[in-house]
Amino acid sequence: MTTEQTPARRRQAPDSLLPVLMAGHVLRHRAHRLTAAGRGRDKGALSIELALLVLVLILAAGLVVAAITNLVTSKANQISNGNGG
């Protein structure tokens, strides 16, 4: 008797949020490197890593604002055209 395995279900993110998800992955990677640098492995790279982390955070915030602005604008256009939904 064999059993079939079904693939794991994954949540699908809207395309407009893909850059935010990618930025989250990069941030986790950079945070891990900062943690490793804090342990004494790469002390010289710590300030560069922090500067890059700040830049990525600013970029991520900008992407979130752009995604929300895009969503609100499209919904407002739907309402003004009478589609409403």
C-alpha cells in the first residue's frame, strides 16, 4: 500500500510585495552577518554592514510606501470609475 504525498501549500504573495519580501531576506542575511561580526570574526566590516543595513531599511520603507500608494491609487480609480469593487 502506497500513499501519495501532496506538495506543501505555500501562501502566494501579491507581485507588488515581492520586493518587500526580497528585502526581508536580505535584511535577515545582513543581521546574521552583523551578529557574527559582533562575536569578533569581522570587526572591521561592522560599520560597513551597519551602513548597508540602514540603506536597505530605507529602501524597504520606500518600497512599502510605493506599494501602499499604488494600491490606494488603484482602488481610488476603481471607485471614481464606478466599479467599486
